[in-house]
Amino acid sequence: MLRLPALLSCVALLTTRAVMAQAPPLAEPQPGRVFCEQNITYRLADPASVPEPYRRFLGPWSDAAWDANTCAALVVTEVQPDGTASIIYVYGPLGSNARVPGGILHGTGIIHDDELRFQNSDGTQFTFRPAIADLAGQMTTPKGQTYQAAFKKTF
């Protein structure tokens, strides 16, 4: 007689645990980092949701300098199947003595032929290509000045 209530209690407990185990996990806090003396908050797409040819672009890329005074970083947060990438581009002073204005661009780029491209509002064009472990960046101003920088994967 005591076995049946004990058995039912065990079944109820196991069922409750199974339901609790299936509950969705709590949302993780969004990562935040300081790039170019600016705090940036972002959320990366699940790599499994990004088409394989574009996964190598996903994530934060930093430690870049276009010149002796200008720091730059790039965060690719998501890439759609057509190659449209959601990006955050950050720039600012390289070191505390530099007098370079900083800014953050939230926008989109396009990945085509293993190259990510986007343009900011003043017409400056940016191109990023995967290198061995980095992204090789190129910036071309509306006046035709060209700068190059290596962007390191940031973990």
C-alpha cells in the first residue's frame, strides 16, 4: 500500500524535473566592451544561424589603427543568407593624447566574394577581407585617400 503513493510521488517528481529541464534558459546579459575608448554593447547571432561561408566574419574585431591617431573596431553581429551583415563600426582616438573625435556606426554591410563592404554617411567606404587570423581592412575616403589596418579577432 505504501509503495503506490511512493511510486506516484517519484513519477510526479521526475515529471516536474523533466518539465523544468525543458524551460528555456535565462537570457544571457549582452556582452559589452570598450573599443576606442567607447563602451559598446552588442549581442551576437548564434553561429549556427549564420550561413557557413559568412561565419568567419561574425564577432568583434579590434586592435586596429588606420593611422597613428585613429583607433578602429568592427563588430559583425549577424549575417543573413543573402550576405547582408549587421555591423557596429567604432572609431576614436588611439591613446588618451590623440585629438580624434570618436563615433559609433550601427548599420549594414554586404558580404560578396568573401569581402564585407559598407559605407558611412560621408561616403567613406570600408572593405574587410579575411586574412589568416585577422580581417584585413581598407578605408577609402571621399577624397580618394586609402588606409589599411589589420583587425584582430576579439574574445
